[in-house]
Amino acid sequence: MSRLKVAVIFGGACEEHRVSIKSAVEVARNLDTEKYEPLWIGITADGVWKLCDGPAADWENGSARPVTLSPDRSVHGLLVMGQEGYETVRLDLVFPVLHGKLGEDGAIQGLLELSGIPYVGCDIQGSAVCMDKSLAYTVAKSAGIATPNFWVVAEDEKVDPARLRYPVFVKPARSGSSFGVSKVTDKNELTSALSAAHQYDSKALIEEAVAGREIGCAVLEEPFGLVTGEVDRVDLSHGFFRIHQEDTPETGSENSTFIVPADISDDSRRLVQETAKTIYRTLGCKGLARVDMFLTDGEQVVLNEVNTMPGLTSYSRYPRMMAAAGLSLSDAIDRLISMALHGKKR
């Protein structure tokens, strides 16, 4: 049997560029090359697309060639540029291993919809809603899901610091990881926190802090329904949860470790998993997602955020939670590709 041609796109012109490359490294280690013929497409930090040999450290150099994904459905794949023109490469599937802006916000999904090529992950609508935390909260709240109290702040908008109850978190409304996020403990810190958030997005969010344990749940879509990984809990040593993206971040966060399975009761675990599934459906997710939540002392589950293409690095939470439930990353990739190819039409 001929192998399926799968284009794995990584990198990206956003702040999560390096994390995406590290996720792609793990995909390369776990992709079954007897079933799939991978074509590696790296997007530089400047937004240049290159067909390369894989997500190695020097992927931008050497034999990398300019490439683009054609929106023309008759091509159904790539245009690989050469000195004497271009060649076409037909694709069976695209796996966009892209995090943050232009990867999880519906941008790449729009191009893939135009191209007519099946792809792993959420569609345009689900990606856009989940990426914008204010929209995700609004939609979730309308479905009866608990969310933090929040306020949206435009770039030129003034906020009266005295009207807030501290501590609050200030963050970009549409950004990934902890870039531009600040914990504000008194009114004198608010202006600088908003400035930091607005460096990443013209739309900032102020959220009241939620008293509770930070927990996460990995969700995977199967033909018969949704399955979840083991719930994890973020164990903080100090400050608030951050995953720092240094050049060698293989130890993950500097101030957090993850307890998997989470040290919560069985009833709480089931409540978290069912709530994660409800959030996934409510926000229109497809394929996979990591749903981050808070579990309060009163056993209420509160939405924090949804990652529609969660990190797949060696230290990432999604593969750890799935592995704890008995599903390897290799098996998860298989199931994601199968669902994208044979699942319900978008």
C-alpha cells in the first residue's frame, strides 16, 4: 500500500515559533513512517515557507526549498519552487503543528479550507472562538459553564483601577502560553500590566483571580465520541503558572510541576472530565484540545482557557495526560489523522 502524504507544518510567524518546532520534533519521533510519508514545511519567524528535511536545528538552511500551499483545489497540495518554475505535490492531509497566532486562531485553517485538503484539529470557527478568551468565556457562560469575571480593555481605553477587586490577571485576549500575562496585586501595577498585554494584542483582558487548583484535561475526538486523558494538576512553587520558552526549555516551567493523575477525588476527576467534554463541544472544537480549568474548594469547575493545538513537546501536558491514560503520542497521532480523513464533514 502507498503511504499517505502528510504535510506537517511547524514554526510560524508568532511568539510561539520555537515551541512549535519542539512539538514538531516530537511528532517526527512518533509518526509512523510505514503508514505516512511526511513532508516537512517550516515557516520562519518572518513568515517564509520552506520545504525541508524535518524540524532539525538547521532546518531553514541546506536543502530547504521555497514552498507554498496552494488554495487552488485542483492542485490539492503544494507548489514547490525551483529555478525553472515549480512542481506540484498532491497531499492527503495537513497536520498544522502551529501554536498561537496564525496557528490556532483560524488563519491557517482558512487557507486549508480553501485548498480542500483535510487537516488535523479545529476548524475556522472553533479555532477563532477558543483563541479569543473573551469570546470563549462569553459562549461558555451562555451555556451555563462557570468562567472568571472579566473585562475587555481596548488599547486606547482607560480603566479605573479603584473599581477592581485584587488580585487580577491581565493578559492578551488572543495570544498563547503566558506571553504578556501579569498578576496584578494592587492598583499601582495595572497600567504597566495592560501595556505588557497590549504588546501582544490590541485587545487585553482583566480577569478576577479564581481561588482554586489549576487543572487540565486532554480531549481527543473518536468516531464514537470524545475520550479524555488523565486529569493533571499544576503544582506551583511560587508566582503563577508559566511555561518559559528559552532556547533549551526541556525541563518545562521554572516554577511548576505537574501531578498526573491529579491528586483529587474520583468524583472530582469525573466532574472535570465531563466538564472538559462539555466545553469542547460548546466551543465547537474538533480533533483535539487541552482544556485548562480551575477546581474550587466548593467543587466548582471554572474555565480558564482552551488550547486547540496544545503543545506536543517532550514536556507538554497533553501527551503526558494521554500517556497516563494509556494512549501514546504515536497512537494519538494515528487517531487524529484517521478522524481528519474519515470523520464527519466540516
